[in-house]
Amino acid sequence: MGGNAYLVKPLDIGSLIEWIDKLVNKPTEEGYHVLIVDDDKEVAQHHALILENAGISTAICHNPIRVLEYMEKYRSDLILMDLYMPSFK
């Protein structure tokens, strides 16, 4: 029914504090976040699909002029960027 510990009497305060500390300070495991910057929408979607199937969350930016805005908004761990975007010079 969701129990995490069973403590018996007489109650050992040190053990109680240890269990409460484990339950309250449980580290959260967050996945990686990748920002994909590419002017080709199909290629960007392809990369996003591959990464999301691996459990990595993604955000896509099709306009490299707005990349700083996306970086601030999504706080990505990695940026996957196409370096050849002829429509943005």
C-alpha cells in the first residue's frame, strides 16, 4: 500500500530521522534536454524523434536568430545545431 519503512518500538530516534531524511531528500532523476537548431523542419523532426525514443526530451528551433531565446527558455544540456543554413546569412 505504499509503505517505505517499518519501525518497531522502542523507537530509535536516529533510525527515524534517517528514514525521514531518505524520504524527504530523495534525489529526482531528470533526463537530458537537447535543443535542436535546424532550418530544415524534416531533418529537425527526424533528430528529435531519434532522441525522444532514447528518453531524451527535445526542443526545436527553426530560426537561428531566435536561438538565444530558446536557450534561455529550455535550459538545454546540449545544442545540436546545423552549421549550414543558407537562408539565414
